[in-house]
Amino acid sequence: MAEELVLPDFDEWLASQTYEKVKYNAAFDADSGRLLSVGPETSVNEEKYKNIISVKSDIAEDIIAGKINIHKCFVDPSQGELEIIETKSLFTIDDVLHRIIEKKWSEIEKPDIYIIYDRAKGKMVVKLSEEFGGTHKQDKKFHPITQRKIFWDGQTKLDFTITAYNDPHIVYNTLSVSIEELIGKSVTFDVDHNEFVSIYTKRLFKNYMVEEV
């Protein structure tokens, strides 16, 4: 009589199985910090990509599944860590040349772009709000301000036209500054006009303000 074959309990067998946890890597561009590829460590080709870091499995799987946009992921080479950052491309809000209102007449509470115009010294200082990584400190009543993690896409330029007071037809200067130049610092221009002026711009941000000192 043949011996009866006894099969193990399937649930018991399944519970006894061990699986090696998948490890994930990400390849990135060293100059821009942009993520180039994400996948299991065996699939990210070390010969093709020179800069590779390990990535937490839950984040890697969300990137692969499309739940996290790979274009919002950047690597800080100095820290060797991946960060999910808001990518921002700025376009003009409209095609109208807007006059930037002086602080004493403005009802804006939280300016995105803050300009200090020193008539006596002929200097114009342009600042970006601390919320966007700039140096203009917002009113204390709005603190604490959460600085948004933003990667400014491309050489986005802010253009300012300095004109005679209340007369945009008499142009004294046209000045430009890139957003990148305003991250962590202000930019100062020589405007060389010891008189009242008006400042116009095509808006990339919503709120602008100028303070004359």
C-alpha cells in the first residue's frame, strides 16, 4: 500500500516564507540635482549614471507608480539626500505694465517682491519674500513663515522699468534680475535719480511693493 502524501498547510507555509526587502536607488544630475532614474538597485545602471544614492522604498515606489512626480524630486549633492520640492515656472500674469504701489499707499500685507528705493543715494534694492527663499522678512504677525521648498525652473527674469513720476512714457532705466539671484540675498541697482520716480513691471508674482527711504 502506497504511503499517503501529506501536504503542508498552505497558510502555514506562506507565513514561513521570508523575502528579501527590495532596495532602491536613484540616479541624479550633479549640476542641477534633478532626478534621472529611480528603481531597484540592480536596475539603476552604475555605468550609465555616475551619481547614485539610495532611496527609501516607500518614496521610490510612489515615484515609480506616478504618485510623486519625478520632476519634483531633487537631490542636494552636499547632503546626499532626496527632497520633494515644488518646481515653479513663472509666466506673466497679464501683459499689462503695472505700477508698483508705494508702501504708504498700499494695502498689501505680504509682498512677494519688496523694493527699497533710496532717492538720496540713487540705489534700488530688490528683495524676494522669505516664503520663497528670499531675504524680505514678513510682518511679525505672520510669523512663523513656512519657507516653501521651491526649485526655480530656468532663468526666470523680473523686469523693472524706472520712469518719471506718474509718467511711464519718460523711461529712465530698465532693470532685470533673475529669481536665482534673489535666493538668500538681495540685489542692488544704481538708478542715479535724486527725484521721485515710478516703477513699473509685468507681474510674475501677485504682490509687489516699493518703499521710498
